Amino acid sequence: MTVISNRIKQLRKLKGVSQQELADYLEIERTSLSKIENMRYNPSSRVIIEISNFFNLAIGDIFFNQSVSPTDTKRKQAI
């Protein structure tokens, strides 16, 4: 089960913003943003904060899989 994911593409489309516009705001290449959106590249902490600021959302609301409950990620105890 994937715990880390991101909703950047979904949020960007809802806001009507192109990849190039968001990449310009973040001061990164459009290809880097594409890789971030497709989970092929992990953004720096600066970029994560800037994405959060751009969408005015908490980092966890953008980068963590909301369908995973805390009990799904707890370590299984040996029987």
C-alpha cells in the first residue's frame, strides 16, 4: 500500500494552472514538475513548502495518501 503519493496534478488541473505556470512559480523546470507529479522524482523541502503555499493546503493534504489509515502503517507485532 502506498502511503506517500501526491495530488499536485489533480490540484493543478482544478485550479486551471499549466505545468509551466506552476513550474515557473516554483522556480524549477517543467520536466522536473512532471517527474514530481508522476512520482518519479522527490521534491526538495523548499519545493514541497512552495507547493503547499501555492495551493494554500497543508503538506499532508497534498503528499500523503488520504485513503491509508494510521493502523495500516503500524508495524505488525510478532505472534
